[in-house]
Amino acid sequence: MSSADQHGDAETRPSGSVGPFAASANEPAPVPVEPTEVVVAETTLVVRRSPKYINFMIVGAVAGALLAIVLTLVFPANPEFSQAQVLGFLLLGGVTVGVAVSCLVAIILDRFVGRSVTTVVADRLDTNSTRAFEAPDPGSDPQPSNLNS
């Protein structure tokens, strides 16, 4: 028993009749269509591999920070500065030098090792599809609305 039957608002219709939104017998039922891809243009591209500089910079900064911590703990305490001040000074220098050295390594790797260049053909595709179960609006304009004519 449906919820409409329980509340007493169900429509009563003969068993052979169809609802008000069913397609008439003269119109064929729309069939879903798979989208098709059409090649619009082909372009030849040159693909070149290069290192990710941000990864090199992060590794250099971490290495500089670790070096600053090790140097702070290994050397004896300075009577003029506290150990926290020495760590701060060494962190400033260590992180800066670590980032700079790692960027130089990335540039050298890019210039000498990263010379692998590949040529590929790229296809620009356009998808054409008709919507299933929707008839086009007869009053709609098939041209884009942003054209000023």
C-alpha cells in the first residue's frame, strides 16, 4: 500500500490508462545517445622534464635547520650569547644557505641531466552529445548568445 493510498489522495484510474506525462502513441520514445568525441585540432608539442624547485628548497631548508641544531649542540656555550640566541642565528644562516645550495643543485640538474626532450602530438577534442529524454526547445536560438551582431 502506498503512502498516497493511506491518505486517501490517490487518483483512481482504470488499469489500462497512463499518466498525464506519458508520451503519446504518435511520438517515439527518446533513446539515450552516447557522447561522441570529434578531433578539432592536432598540435605538436615539445615536452621537457624539469625538477620541482619547491621540493629542492624544502629539502635544503630542512638540511640547513638540522645543521644549525647540530652545530649549536656540538660547540661549547658562548659566554656572550645564550644557546637559544646561537640557535636562532645559525637557523637564519643555515636555512638561507641550505635553500640557496639546493636551488643551485636543482638548476645544475635541470641544465645537464634534464635534457630529455620529447615531441608529442596532442589532440584537441570536442564532445558532441544530445541529452537523453529532452527534446530541444523549438524557440531556442542555436547560436551562442554572446555574439554581438
